[in-house]
Amino acid sequence: MPEPTIVHPDGMGYIPHAAGFVANEGPKLVSGRFPYEDSYTLECALATGAYTGLRAALGRTPADVHTEVRDATLLGRGGAGFPAGVKWGFCPEDVWPRYLVVNGDESEPGTYKDRLLMERDPHQLIEGCLIACYALGLSQCFLYVRGEMALAQERLAVALNDAYEAGYVGRNICDTDFSVDITLHWGAGAYIVGEETALIESLEGNRGMPRLKPPYFPAAIGLYGRPTIVNNVETLANLPWILEHGAIAYRGYGSEASPGTRLFAVSGHVVRPGVYEVEQGVTTYRDLIYGPNFCRGIREGNELKAFIPGGASAPWFFEEQLDLSLEARDIGAAGSMLGSGAIVVMDHTTDVVKACLRIVRFFARESCGKCSPCREGTSWEEKILERILDGHGRPSDLDLLLDIGDNISPGPYPVAAHGAAGLDAVPFPPLQTTICPLGPSSVAPITSALRRFRSEFEARITRHEGIPVRSAPVVDGDPA
Amino acid sequence: MSFFTEANARTAAEVIARYPRPRSAVIPLLHLAQEQEGWVTRDAMVEIAELTGATPAEVLGTGSFYEMFRFHPVGRYVVNVCTNISCQLLGGEELLHHVEESLEVHAGGTTADGMFTVEEVECVAACTEAPCFTVNYRYFHRADPDTFDAVVDDLRAGRSPLARGAQGDDGNLPAHGTLGRLRQHIPDDRRAGVVPPEQADQEPVWLRTAPSTTSAADA
């Protein structure tokens, strides 16, 4: 198959049919097929090497395949960054059947990669699912796609139908004893379903509420009470490459602790926002935001105010963290997370109170309501930030916000008790009084913004900027 | 009288057969019901309950947790405008304001002619393409008020607006409720079969019969 002609109508490197994806220079382990216009068809996929990794896997023992993946140190791409090969090892022995659930419920604000992987290269994902099922003896696979992604559902449905027809999925795959069905399942709009136990609840036909822990991993008790592996779409999309080229070649990219590449979505106030495949560990935030191969700096020559390093749940970073490399371990040590590979850049024109409110509102709306600290706390955080923004804030509101945060995610931040230094000692990963990390995530934007831009909040409170209070007399029940 | 049409009843049976337990099909069947009527009716929930071994209340309990299900009629076209952080930074709130003004309806409401329902929604995973909106879950990227007006003009004139930027264009923007127009279909002769959790007797056959040699790549 000839190399695709990449059209750059605007000289920016965007590929017209893969919205947002930028064909920058660098290794392409999971996005290699994106530039082909018909990359989602079986024909194009086969002509460009699809199912080669599966065939390589089928020529080896399942245990061998598992070892290869463990040796590659494939870190989970959903947010927590847990090594997939290790997670796979948590299945209890001799408990059958085991299931695979694919987490395609991408909805963390700022994150845009799994949708591209499903729309642009469904066969790569299907191949990854098959490799995982083969290695671990998983008897059935459920591909959970976010409900709002209509095109991804269509592309995956057709890809599955074609792959069944061609003998890659279903009974006696590639004429071996390996047989597994992949069931395409779709959600219906709920962020919390991205949490793996909530995903399983949803798949069982229930409200998507996280399950009480322990057990911490569904590998012990998962779907229908059976051992279940839950992996993110991007994690599985890496498997065909690893099986085709081997763990050693995979470790040739990225750093020692975080091998391979990752898809990063950089959005907000940059010159060239987009989805980039980037070597982990060796690339820095500065490269990504300012580099000519990547986002080419802040729009209109503006100054950087803050950036979110790994999705809306992540504590914010500022200029002094620009030189950190995209390495989960280092970013964790610096008090935030690489999360889902979502970087949101804010320039100096950004209204921090507004941005903070918007993120908190997201968590308030998406709280499933199971744990009271989160259910009550997030909506109070939202109300308080709203009144500050509207000019009705009270001087005590900032401490009140932190006090509510303390109830959801205990920390030393209430200034009254600990002084302003408390904010600098916010623990990461956050402590939680809730079952899942959604509630604690709502505290991150508040502590981040207050730590750096407290004066902007105070200005809103003391100057009463915002909507004026109506004091006109009421006539006939309507304000005059 | 059954709720599902004959064709949809066949689809429903096929969907249920893909899961070890019918209850898992509740969400897909709610989508199917919404595809048929544009929203989820009481009759639909009663029938889904029968098909999946749940009670109608359990079906409502599950369905009402998820944003996409509507339990009252909505417009033919549901316009979702994202105002979450990436879109907010690039004008998502202003875009929503324009949508509300031009259609003369607040977010959450439906226009008097039943054509459009407007919603302010959370992140739809198009962050690098902000600001964006979707119409019946078809994406319009890097949108501005002019994009939106052109889409509305198209829809009012009976044309498909998809060529204006939404991906997956086949020249037809379906009415609200229809998500994927192409469905999964497992041919009988290729089916591996569902594996219910009760089938706990032994490990899958390929774990015992797989080649015992080591890596072909190592050789």
C-alpha cells in the first residue's frame, strides 16, 4: 500500500479526515494508520499490517504473550497509569470464566484520543482486545463505547462485522482453538462510568455507581462476580505493535520508567492545538507547548498563566513546571498527574474564577450521588464559586471552600487552621472520604487556583464585581 | 400490543443474545426504544423490563441515571453545546448564548415548532477542536455562530448539514434517537458463544492446546 498523501491545506500539519490529529515528526506506534483516508476499513488495515501482532501472539503460548506485555512495561492510558502487565497478573488462578471489558467511555474534560483511535483505527483496537483475551484466557470481551460517540460506534460495528466475516473474531480465530466473541456495547452519558467498577455496574444494566472497595481490582471480582480485566482503549491499541515488534523494541521509545509513546491532546490557548503522538518521559511540557514540532507556543504571543497537565481532575501546573518531562513518576512527585494525556493551556487573559467554577461544576453535575461528601460537597463548592463570580461572595467564602474540600479530600489546606502554607502541602494523590476519586478531583482546581491567584478571588469578593443586586420595588409580582 | 416494531423486536432479541445475562441489554434496548420514538415512553420501559427480566421501575431507575435518555418528547434535532473548560476558553459559552438567542429557547428547552432542543453539555471529547457542538451526536468542530446558523438553515431547508464539518457523512442526519445506523451482527457460523458466569468448570480450551514452543520472534 503506498504511503498516504498527507494534505496540509493550511500548512499546519492537520489531517483533514482525522480532525485534530497532527502528523508531526516522531515515531507513530498507535496513530500510524490515521493519515490513510480509509484507515477504518478492513481492506486498508490489512494492507498496512493489521492482525500481524495477533498472528504473532497465536504462534506463542498465552503465558509468553503475557510476559512480553509485562516486559514492555505498558502503562495504562486511562488515567491511573498502572502497568497493564501487572494488572493482568491479578486474576486469581483457576477461577473461570474471566472477562475483558474495554473502557471506551472517554469523558475527562480535555481528553480526546480514544474517540480518534476508535473512529480512525477500529481494527487496531479489536486486534488489541484479541491479544489480551488470548494471553489471559478471557472468554468474552465487551467493548464499552461512550454513548455520545455515534461515529465510533458505527465504525466499530462495521469493523467487527468485517473481522468476524474474515475469521479474525469469533469461533476458531485464524484456524486455531482460540475463540472469543466481542460484544459492542454503548453507554448513555455519564462521566462516572469511566471508573472501572462503575463501568461494570453499567454493563450489568444498573446505574453507573462505583462499587465499594476492597476488592480494589475487578480482576478479583468483576463483571457478574467473575475475574474481569478492564483496560483503556489506548492501552489495548498498543498491544498489536508490541506483539509484532517485541518488548525490547517498544522500550526503545520513551524513558526507562515510561516506555513507548502516548497520544496527548493539547487544547486551549495554543497556536496549534491538536492530538500528538509523543514519546513519553523524554519530551517536556515546554517542548509540547512551545516546540515547533508541537503546539508552537501561546496564541497571539500571550503569556502562560497556568496549564492543566493531565485532565480536569489534575492539580494545575504553572510556568515553573514547564521543564518537567511527560513522566508519570516525576509529575506525581511534583503534585499532579499525567492522567489521561489531556493538557489544557490557559493564557494570561483567562478568568481563573470562571475556569475554576466551570471545572467544579462539571464534577458537581457528574457526581453519582453515592457518597455524601461528594454529592453534597461538590454542589456546595459550585454554589459558593458561583456567588463569588456573580459578585455576592462573602469574605469567609474562601476558607469555607477549603473546609468543604477538606471534608471530601482531607488535607492541611484550611487557612484558618494551618496558615497560607497549608495550600502548599496538599497531599497527592489526594486522600479521600469517598469510594472513588471523583469528589476529591473537584478540590484540585480550587486549591490550585487559590494557591496562585487568591487575589483574583478576593477582588471579586471585596469589589463586588459582577451582576448588581436588584433593589427596585416589586410591582405586580415582577421586578420593575 | 407490543411496543417494539417487528424489525426492532428482532434487533432486540439479537442484542440480548450477545450478553450472558439479559439485564445487561437494558441500556442498548433503551437506545433502541429512543430510536423508534425519539424518546423513552412508559410502554417502552414496560416491554424492556419484560425482555430483560427486570421490573419497569428498575428500567426507569437505570435509564434516568444517564443523560442521553429522554423521558419526555424532545425536538427532532438535539443540539448539544459544550461549555467545559477547553471550549469555555475558546468561546463555548458565547456560542451557547448565540444558540439560545437565535433559536429563542433556553438550554434545556425545545423550540415551539419541535425542531430543536438545546442542551448545555459536558466535555464531548473534541477538546482540541474547541469550541464544538453536536447535532444528534454528530460533531461540528471549531464552530462559531456562523457555522451554527448555516447548520440551522440547512436543517430547516431539509438539507444535510454534515458536509459542513461533521465526520461520517452519508448525506443524512437522522432524527434524534438514532445513534449508530450500522449495527453489529454476529453470523451464526462464526459465533464463539456467550460465556455465562455459571460456566465455571474449566479454563478456555486454547490455554491447554496453544503451541508450547516459545516466541517465533525469538527464533
